[in-house]
Amino acid sequence: MQGLYEIAYKEGFTRGVAESALEIFAARNMEVPDEVEAQILSCTDFVQLESHLIGSATVNQVEELFD
């Protein structure tokens, strides 16, 4: 059973990865639709978040992130 500290750490870490992906889009001057932002921020699967993070640096359009 996970303790409160482990759960909080994981939630904070995944939130940080999600926010990093959004910051990369912003740095690339790419507008992220509200529904995509919400989907990224609500994701708790680290493998998927890692894919979003890499995609935020490599896709030409935000919509490609989910292709």
C-alpha cells in the first residue's frame, strides 16, 4: 500500500511533466486548445505523459500529439 507521501510525490511529478509539455508548446508559440490542455493535465499515466512531453517538442501541430 502506498503511503500519502508516495502518492503526493507521484501526483506532483506527473503534474510537473504535464505542465512541462504545455510550456514547451508555449515556447514554440503553439496554441493548445482548452480540451487538449485539460486532457494533458488530467493524465496520470507516466508513459503517456512522457509521450506528450516528447511530442510537444517534435510535432508540427498540437493535434498530432494524439495521432
